[in-house]
Amino acid sequence: MRIGEEAALVEGRGLVKEYPRGAGVVRVVDDVSLTIAQGETLGLVGESGSGKSTVARMLLRLVEPTAGSVLFGGEDVLAAGGRRLRAMRRGMQIVFQDPYAALNPRMKVRQILAEPFAIHGVRPEGGVAAACAGLLDAVGLERGALERFPHAFSGGQRQRVNIARALALHPKLLVLDEPVSALDVSVGAQVINLLKELQGRYGLTYLFISHSMPLVRYLCDRVAVMQMGRVVEVGDVLEVCERPRDAYTQRLIAATPVMPGEMSLQSRENDFRV
């Protein structure tokens, strides 16, 4: 999908994040600017510690930037407060890396899916119970799962519950923070295909954080490459993967291990569909 800048949903401008260290500070994100267009998927790649997750959390204002600005739908996220910030957060949700740690083990799935409605004071049409059942339908889980606890599910099923919860408030943006890295390849492939399907069905915009260049190539429209807190290359995903300009991007692509289930993705994209 190629969308003009006028359709930008999310913009991060000159983002900086510093943390205290001894008598000084360490800068983990250094002057990062990103634009994500409505309906597209932007991949954010780089080594562990490159600042990817910190950038994502600043865009969601889960981490306060040291400097810079964030716009969501043209509105200043950092200037919003109280009721307005709560309303804006309904439009941007996150799916975390670890499907086990992201779910409260003491809550049934019914309670987990109902929680966003309670927190934001939303009364879905048809009632909360019907909405929760519909969310399970959307992610391919049986409605009987509503009365089960997280320990009763596999990792892939738990990640589907996480995705269902993220969809509850009809967000425009989903931040996907390495959503399949804790899953085996075949299960991860199913989750990736689910995300692709959901994007088409609901018109979602994705920020997809990953170490896997094959997955980024399959799912994303554009990719931004981070090294040591800075973006070193941004461009069309096929162009960057096939003709990387930056030396770090070249090394990153060359060093990316290809799992057996991803080999077909590189050679025949349709073989990745499961």
C-alpha cells in the first residue's frame, strides 16, 4: 500500500529519550522521526538494544520522550491530558512480545476481554458479553474459551487472546512488539497471517517491531532500520531488503537467521500461508 504523507496517522518528530546514569545520562533514542500512514504497516528493525521498543512506547506515550513530538491523527499526543488522552489511547493499542506475561493468570478470558470496556467506560452495542464473544470469533478462537484461564491455552492461543483484547476498542493503530518471537515458526506463521487478515478487515495501521527480515518483508509496506538509537535507513520494504544502502542494514540482512518455515517465504510467499 502506498499512501501519501497527507494521510499520515502517526508522526514522531525528533524523538529523544535519555535515562540517568551515574552523574550523567545515556541517550537510548537519538533524534528519531517516523511517519506511519493510515492503513500501512511500518516495520521497525534492529538489534536488541537499538531503541525499537522505546520508540514504540514513546509513540503511545507509555514512555515520556525527553524531547520531540508525537502526533496521532494530527493531534499532539504529548499535550493531551486527562479525558482527551484517555480518548486518544482508545485509538492506539499494543500487542506485547510475551503472550504468557501479558495476560493476568487469575482472570478468565471473559474478564480479560471485558477489562478495556470497563477501563474506558464503553458500552458496546449488544452488550459486553456479545462483544467478547465476537472478539474471539475475530481471532479464530472458540467461544468456550471465555470461561477458561490463560494457563489452559498454548502460546499461539494466548497471543490470539492478546490480539482480541487489543481490538476491543476498535483502535486505528496496533503496535506489534515482536508478537511471534516467543512462538514456534508454524504457530507464528498462523498469527502473522491472522494479523494480515485483520488489517484488511478492519483497516488497521500497524507498527511491526521484529528481528526477522523475512517476516518484515512479508507483512510490511515500509521498513525503518535502527542502530544505536538512530534510524539509519527508511524505505519501501522490498527496496531495502533487496538493495540496502546503509552498511549496517546490509550486515543486519546478511546476519538474519532464516528458520525453516521462513525459507519458503523468501522464495515463494504463498508457501508461508498456513
